[in-house]
Amino acid sequence: MSGKIFLLNYGCAVNRAEGEAMAGVLASRSFTLVDSEDEAELVLVNTCGVKTPTENKILHRLKTIRNDKKIVVAGCLPKIIGVNRILEAGNVKGVIGPAAGEEVVNAVETVLNGGIYIRLDGGGFNNLLPCLRENPAIRKIVISQGCLGACSYCATRFARGRLRSYNIEEIVSAIGRSVEEGVREIWLSSQDNSVYGVDNGSSIVELLEKIADIKGLFLVRIGMMNPKGVLKHLDSIVEALRNKKFFKFIHIPLQSGSNRILEDMNRGYSVEDFTRIILRLRREIPRISIETDVIVGYPTESDEDFKRTLEAIRIFEPDFLNISKFYARPGTPASRLPPLPTNIVAERSRMLSRLALEAKEKRSASWVGWEGLALVDEEGTIPGSFIARNMFYKPIVLRQNVEIGSFVRAHVTSHKPNFLVGEVVDKNLDEAEVIRLLEEENRVSTSLA
């Protein structure tokens, strides 16, 4: 069967990877992926349900899809808010859950033939499925589904379930194939990378060691890892980050600077645990980029709790900070708590955003004058511009014409809080020179201050 499909892909790196796989599977079965809704016979909407604003955005988008287009909805949202709310949102004829894999073919064929298709238990996603990458230079690799946590505010666990790790051979094979196809940047993604392998006798450390042995020229971004899991492997994770294959970047969520709130959230770690991790990382890899997350306005958060969060951000000065206002998600313990007044949550969010901007401004300013190797991994928002990432995953905006997926020598000339501005010094580097520079910069970056 054939047909024209338009994919709307929302959510985290895991969800987007699954969307790329659905697109790849459909293309391999003679369906045509098109670039606009107008061209399509069917719109495939891969949804995310982690936040209320995202849910509202997706439900509104479903209602705006033209009535002459058939719709299949996939992803986390149906399992979080229920199939009925999805069916009420538009001309939806098919609903499948997250990690659909090849199941998307059955759903699309049934709906295009005039039928109804509803199945939420997944259809066998794996990393070896064909995939149509959103970015030719980047491959998102899903290392596991689900998690071991029970955070009081999180509904994603209802959609993804308990931890199920993909085997190392599959992951390594998928990365190797991708590198052979020209991929230069690998994202290791899951709900919590730190607990990879707990369910199958492996570990995140073993996986990182195997990835480091893969031949080829590529760099790996390790996705989010919760502090509780990191602490169990801290020495080995630090050692892995010192390897030339890995960006000197780590994403570890704080969520609150108050131990009382962390306990209410059922996070399983303390601010002191988080502090221990960050201090160790910055001691071993002085300029490592730190990304973290904070939830503002958790229902039990007092003024004093919030002050502790502000103080934590002042101390840690993260390079990247994701701020989320608390929204009650269906079925979670936190949804039963009386919410804080919206004006208080909004003001706290503004205060934290201002502080975060100061921290990012300070850390970005320290990079002015830097020169070194950078991987061009996406087009910029300004026409004719490109984004390159140095070994510390700092984004550098380049105005010269360069090729996505290429390595260049760049010089940072100025900065903004959220990115660096640079110029290309040399874009004609051969592979031997790239490897030499990579090894030299890795050696310098992991030398103790």
C-alpha cells in the first residue's frame, strides 16, 4: 500500500527518535513522507505528555488539522490522558502508544482504508529499524524505555512503564551503521540514562565503554541522568567523559534546591548528592558544560524552599537551565495537592529566569577568544547561519557557509547568554587533522586545573 504521510513530531529526544523510526518504517513500505499537511492524505502526530502546556498545544493542533485529512496519533499522550480525549480532539481514526515501531504500518494502512485502529501497548521499536533523521548529522539512539523512579509529579512513567533496556549489541550496531552513513553526532537518550542495564545485568558504564570502542569519527552526547543513578557509577562516568568520543557535557536534573521538596517529589537524592556530583565533575573536567532542570511552584514549595533553589543556582551556575512551572498531571500524587497561586509561581519563574540568565552570561563570556575544533550540526535560525558545537557542546553561531556534519576550526569572537558567536578559521580539515585536534583538545580539556 502507498500513501502520502505528514509527520508532526513532538517531545523529548526519545519520542523524536521514535518518530524518525516510524517515518523510516513507513518510507520502507512505499509510503511517501511529505513536507506539509496540504500534500498529505494522512497526518501522523507523535505526541508528548510530560507538561500541560505541551498537551494543550497538541490537542489544539489536532483540532486545526483539516477535516479531509485522516489522523493517526502516537506517543505518550494517549496513555496519559486517555484515548477518548484524543478522539474528541479532531478527525482522529488511529491511536497507538509510545515506541510503536512497525506497528505504525498497521495503524496507517487501517485508517487509510477507512477503518479505526486503536492499540496502546507498543509495536516493537528498536534502534535497528530504518529511520528518516530530522538532521542528517545527528542520530538519536534510545538506550531504554521507562525508569525505576516514582516521582510524585511525573505522568511519563504511566506511558513508558518500568525500565526495559535495549541490549548493548543492538545499540552498538545501530551507532556503527549510523557512523558509516555519515552521522557525526550521537545522542544517547532515555528517561534516565543512569539506570541503563539495571534490568538486564548490564550498566551505563559497560555501554559507554563499548561505544568508545566503535571505530569512526563521531562524538557522543550523553542524555539526562538522575543524580541517584549517577552516584552509583560516579568514578566510571567521570572516566567515560574523559574519553575523546564524548562531549564534555552532562545533563543532571536538580529540580529543587530544597531537600524537603526533593523528598516531597520522591526524587531519591539530596542537594548534597547533587553538589558532590557537580564538584567532582568540575574538578576532573574544569570547563565541563552542566545542564540541569528545576520545577518552580511545586504545591508544597514555600518561600524558603524557593530561596534555597535560587541559592543553588547561584552556586552551581549551570550552562543550561530548563525551568518548568509546576502543572498537575493526571493520576500523579502531586495532582491531589492544592496548587500554589499562579501569580506566585509566575513570579518565582521570572526570578529564577533572571538568575539563570546571569549565570549563562558569565559562563558564555569566559569562552570569548577560544579557538578550536567544532562540529557543525545544524542550521541557525538566521538565514545563512550555522550552529557548531565544540567539545563542551557549547553552541557557536557561524555566519560563513559550512557543511552540516563537517568539523571546522572556529574562533569565538563574542557571546550571548545562550550561545557563542564565532568565525570559521579553517573549514578544510582532513580526517587525520580532525583526529589530531580532537585528541589534543581532549587531553587539554581533561587536564586538572
